[in-house]
Amino acid sequence: MSDNRKTEAAPTDRRLEPFHQEMEHGMGLPDFPDLSRSLHFSPHGGRIWLDDQRMVLTHVSAMATLRRELMETVGADVTRGLLTRSGYAAGVKDADFAARIRPDGDAYDLLSAGPALHALEGVVSVEPIKLDIDVGRGHYYGEFFWRDSAEVDAHLTHYEPSTDPVCWSQIGYACGYTSQFMGKQILYKEVECRGMGHRHCRIVGKPVEDWEDPEPDVNFLSAEPRASYHEVKTVSAPAVADDFAGHAPVQRTLGELVGASSGFVTVCHLLEKVASTNATALFLGETGVGKERFAKALHAYSRRSDKPFVAVNCAAIPEALVESELFGVARGAYTGATASRPGRFERADGGTLFLDEIGDLNLNAQGKLLRVLQEGELERVGDSQTRTVDVRVIAATNVNLEDNVAKGLFRDDLWFRLNVFPINIPPLRERRDDIPLLMDFFLRKYSQQHDRRVTGFTQRAISALLQYAFPGNIRELENMVERGVILANDNSALDIPQLFTKGEEFEKAVLGLSRQGRLRTESDIATEDDAGLDALVDGFIAAGVNPEAARDRMILRAVERADGNVSRAARELGMTRTQVAYRHDKLKGGLSRRSEG
């Protein structure tokens, strides 16, 4: 598998190639090391990641309890609808992930990733029976066995075998994944179910219009698919009915602010509430969390958006010049004041004034600031004329102003005046769900700004960034990505050496899946792989195998094992598709010429 994480899922014509195959009985899915390597466990951080998506490991017995509580509270039909739509949303998310991690895959590559992810996530073991796919014509037929369904186990914990199928969320997942892949609504029905007493579960999927009686099952789905991967480069999860809004984290975007974490969404809700008012807002948070960017977003969404936005860092102004900078100065007020000039308040008249690090203002300036906030009036330094201004003030600080009030460093009346609508911005370490979105945002921004072609992040870089504490918050992440883009070679992925250049420490005891499916630290997995490779190399040396001949044979054999699918072979070999295709074509051409000779 190539260790590069693509920034977008660029469609290729290979995905439009029709695929038809009836599988042999007992034939499972091909190995999926590219998917399993994307699964990381962070015990100390309390998170499990599938690439950039946060996952949860839960008990089947807990699922059973939830299912029973729902059934007894709202009834079987409502419960089925909720679980089906929840599964649908999960299927859409996994389809997005598969398209990103297999950007050059064919139809079977992309479709088989769904069942493989379902198995990797511990939901069910999937065995394909028949697949007939033609994305270009919108034709689809899929038939699968489901074995050892966790959802059946959850149902049978509290109920006897049913007269109807019970794998509701799994059916929703299959519908969501395949609909997103095909670009049209695909409906699956469970024609056999272990929860009904059958030996195993069996599902059949095809377009809604190809079913004779789809309505009873379609009624449990409230989502409409968007355009397929073959028509657009990026897609979002389909919208669902209003009664099921919020079923999955939704990315929010406000200017250069992106995020999906609960902390980010909470700040956005507060910002939207106060934006249409003239109330003073106070942003609280550590250095680097993005207080000025939130302030700009607040101004942009306010009624003053067409007026000036003026920002001033109170900590960066010498104490002797604070008042003249804020309130202006009259000619001759002091030596060097050869002309009158307005201060920041007058320049922001009608708009918004952002006072960053307001806790560093001296007490004299605090008193004058209080007057402006209360009366809307000011006097320039050295002037006796009172001027009226209409300014909305947004303040920010990374210190505890209440503590400063207790120490006599900050006026309590000004504190009460500023603390009308406080908004606390959590540090990035408490908003880890935002890190993948910010990584991609900054990567695109600085790749374009510095004219670099960077393909993404390596898996180990993703793992390191997800575990790093980010004492400098978003500003530090932005600087790391920009530095990495500058250091990286074109057409390569950002790796740890380009990102962590100052000896930053991050949690290295992240767990991943070894080839045997056991949890190991990434270093242990690498050691095990190295040991296996050393043994193989020793055998080659002892047998006198030519290295180039061994490499060529591996490529030919990998493509043969993948039934001619070069993308799948490349993932098995840890090479790019271009490398394998070039070498394979060259080797096959040489074999053909030798046979003709």
C-alpha cells in the first residue's frame, strides 16, 4: 500500500469500467491491508481512529440494551427507522473514506472496501456471492452472505427469533455505502436472516426502481444520495430528514474556520447567537486557538460586516502609546505630535474593534476604555473635544481576568462591562476531531500559496499529529503544515521529519493492527515486519536469487493474485499504481517478445 493520504478523491475512468463476477462458494473478500493500517488505537488519549474518523469500541450487550429500550419506548418501526438511518450515515462516511484511500481503484476495489470496513469494525463477516456493476449505466446487482452478525446477536440477547429480518443498521450501512458509490439510491433487502432462524443472513441489493415493492423498505430511509464519485471530486454525506438531523458530526465552515468537534460547534452556535446584536463579546482561550479569526467571523456575520474591522494587539503597543493608539492624539499633545490623527476607535467607527490581549492594558487606559464602552464618547490625547463613535467591541484574552481583578491589575467595572457575552474557545488538544480537517485545510492553502504539489500525509504522520498535544494550538499546527509543505518534495506526502523539526514530543505508544490482526505498537509492527523481511532476504541470499528477478517476479505474481487488478496489486506491494503498471507492462512486453522469438 502506498503510505500517502490523498487530499481529495480524484475520480478516474477505471471506476467506470463494468464489473461482473459470480463468486465461488466460500470465497471471502481480498485482503485489505490498506484499510486495516488506517486503524489506530490511542489508549492514553481515549480515542480510536480510522484514518481521520473517530471510532468507538462498544459492547454488543450495550447495543442490545439500547435496542430493547428503544423497542419498548418508541416501538419496532421507529426503532428500525432510527437504526437504519444511523447505519446509512455510517455507510456514507465509509464510502467517502474508501474513495479517498483508494483514489485509483476500480469499481470492485471501491465496492469491496465497504464490506471489508464492516468486517474490520467488528460488525459482520461478509462473503460476496454475485456482483454485477456498471456505474456508467447506473446498473447494480449485489448479493452477499453475512456471517456472525453482531446485530443479530444483540437482538437475540433479549428476543426470540423474529418473523422479520433484524439487521436494520447493517442494511442501512449497505444502502448508504453503495448509494454513495453508485450516485443513485441502491436498496438492499435481507432475504434471509439468522435472527429469523436461518443458518446465516443473505442480502440482495439493486436500484430502487428494479424492486417490485420497494416502498416498505424505502420508508425507513430518509436520505437522498448526492452525485457519484465519478461526477464530482468531493462529496458530502447526504442530508437526512429533519427528524434525524445531527446523526453524524457535520463539518462547519466560517471563513478560515473549519471544524466538526463538539467544542468548535458550540463556539459557532454562540457566535451565531450574538452576531446579529451589538453586544460586546469576550473571547477566552489559550494563545493560538484562533481568537482573532473567530472575531473576524463574528464581524462578517454581523450587521456591521460592510464597515471596518480594526484589530489591535494591546500587548504589542508600548504602554506610553496605548492611549494615543486607541483614542487618537491632538496636534502638539506631546513632542513629536506634529499633526492630529484618529485612533483605532475612530477608524473603526460604524464597524468592529477587536482588542486582543486586553488584559495587558494599563489601568489608566482601562478607565478611558470603560467610558467609551458606556457612553460611546472619547477624547483624543491632548484634546478637549468630545467625539462620538459607534463601535462594537470584541475583546480577547488568554489570562484569567477575574484573577487579575482580585490582584488589582484589572478594573472590576471594566471586567463586568466586557463579560456580557463570554465565549470560551477550547484548546486544540480538546478538539481533536478538528485536527484532520485543519490538516487538509492548511495543506491545500500552503500547497497553493507556495506552488507545491504535495499529495497528503503519511499514515505515521497522521498518527503523530492526532496524538500531539499542540501547546501552540491551531497556530502551531498551521506553522507545522506550512513548514512541511516547504520542505517536502513535489508529488510526495508530508512525513514526520518535515513536520516535527524541533524535537516535539508526541505519544508513540499508538496501537495498530499487525498482519495477524493483533494490536501492537507501530514500532513493534515495524520490528515484526523487519524480522519477517530479514528471514525472507536470508532465504533469497542462500538460494542465490537475483534481486531484480525477485522484484519482477513479485510484481507479476501480485498482479496475477489480484486477477489483473493493478491497483489492488500495488496496495499489496506497498507501491504506487503507476510504478506497478509501468513495470508490469514492461515485463509482460518482454515475455511476449521472447515467446514470439
